[in-house]
Amino acid sequence: MRAGYGGTRYWVHIDYPYPAEAAVYLLDCDTGIDDAVALLYLLADPAIDLAAITVTFGNVTASQAADNTLRLLHRVGRSDIPVAVGSELSMSGGTLVDRGQGRIHGTNGIGDVQLPPSPVTPVAELAPQLIVRLARENPGELHIIATGVCTNLADALELDPELPKLVASVTMMGGAALVPGNATAAAEANIIHDPVAAARVLRANWPVTLVPLDVTMLDVVEEADWRQLREATGTVGELAAQMMDVYMDFYVGVFGRRAAACHDVLAAAIAVGDIQATLAPVVDVVIDTTEGPGMGQTICDLRGRFRGFQPEREGGTRVVLETDERVVPRLIERLTSY
């Protein structure tokens, strides 16, 4: 890790172990529109070994997320990838599904796009069991990309306390370090759906990279980008644009124009090394698990910013605050050629 100052702007670069060629990936998601586009982004790179997908509640119910995932895989000819279903409830016993009441992701979670049903059903294994099994079969090689609620990962940790020693890395889309939340003033949606699970995942002794709203809200598909995807007839770019139509409309209320933040795509791109984090301090992160107005807040200890952060840091969570490039151009290039 190197730390320093450039004028009044602080920066930190961390020599983080990006996945090796033998890397095996598992996507843990709650397949709404942004998860679906992230999945297509991963599938469009033949070099990425996506071994399995586990689904949870969040944007939609876990069962709906499984159906969406299986339909997408069938649509692009990848029904060989196993899909496992997790719990429909948070660790505290509740569930918060689609606070936007269908406005954000559509009534089916993928922008009301109707895809043919898959002939394949979810595997018999529950999501936490599949995570543990893959980690044991691929010790030191499994990289988990988590773009949904943390319940499956927390349940897997409970199932096998040795899991952190087996997993190479966890990249989570979630939280808000220096910016407002999107589910509440304090909390980001993936975290607030199960704050207890998020707290357990961040406390575990494994390398976690948190990709928060601080960067995902700045990496935006604009109207011109969306048209480029839509006009790529016969590619998954066209499919992505169809799903994103509802999403773009929702974000008018956020950005004041038709656009869409690339939350999950950016997290996936960072996880596989396509996008580099140029400002990513390793700090303590605490989740507010109370039931007050701060519920679900990610409290990142960024007090070290005024001294350029510490050059060395044991433990903690790698929090991405800046990246070297936008993911949108990569997304367009990849999906319009697949």
C-alpha cells in the first residue's frame, strides 16, 4: 500500500491481490435489474469462471430472484450454471422487499421484460450450503461477488466458521461511506434489508471489498448510453436496455434526468479486476443494527483521511471511494458484442 498527498487531495493505492487466472467466482444476488445486468456483464467474458449463483430476497423475493436468474441463463444459453435459493427472511426474522413497490425494478424484478421459462429448476442445495461446498472444493480460489442482501453469506458463516480461511475474497456492493443512503437517509438498500447479516459478514476475518454508493452513484448509464445498448439488435445489450427502461424512469426522481446508476456492474467489474480502485482505504466498518433512524447505516472510520490514511493496516474492510475509470464504456462494449 502506498499513501500520500497531491496538493490538497489525499489518495491511497492498495496493492490488493486481484484474482488469478485460476479464480472461481460465485455471484450472490437478489436478481433485480442491476443484478441482471451485472450477471450479463460477467457472462459476456468467457475468461470468467462463474461456478454458481446464489439468490436471496431484496429487490424481489428469493423465489422470484431464482426464477429471474434461471430465465436469464436460459435466454443466453448458460443453463449449465447452478442456481441455489437462500432464505426469504432476514436474520432478525423480517423481510423488506422492493421499497419502491415495483417502480424501481418492475413487478417481476427485471423491468417487466417477459423471458421464456427455463427448463431448469434451482438445485436442491440451499444457498449457504452451496457457498460452503464451493469454498471447500476450491480453497483459496473462490471469489464471492455479493450484489444483494448479506443473508446467504452470514448463514454460510454460521454453517461453517472456517469459511473465511477458504474464500479468496468477498466483493460487496453496499453501504454509503460519505454520501446519503438510498433506502433511507442513512442506509443503502442491500445493507438495510438485513443489517445483522451485513454486520456478521464485515466482522468475519476474510478480505472484504465494499463498493458503496460513493462510487456507484457516479458511474451512470446516460440516455445516450442506453440508446446505444437498445440499438444493438440481437445482442444482450438490447436485452439489458429493455430491462433498464423502467430503471431509467425511476432514476429521473434521483438525478433529474433519465439515467441509471451501475451499482452491481461496478462491483462485479472491480471483483474481476476490470476496474481498479485508486482510493480504497482499509478501515473499520460498523453496521448500525438498531431499529432507530440510523438502522442499516455503514459507519466507516475514515478519520485517517487527514493524514493520508495509514500505509499499513491489519484487518478492516477495503472501502472503495474512487476508481481509475467508469465501468459504463466497458459495459456497452461487452454487452453489444455478446
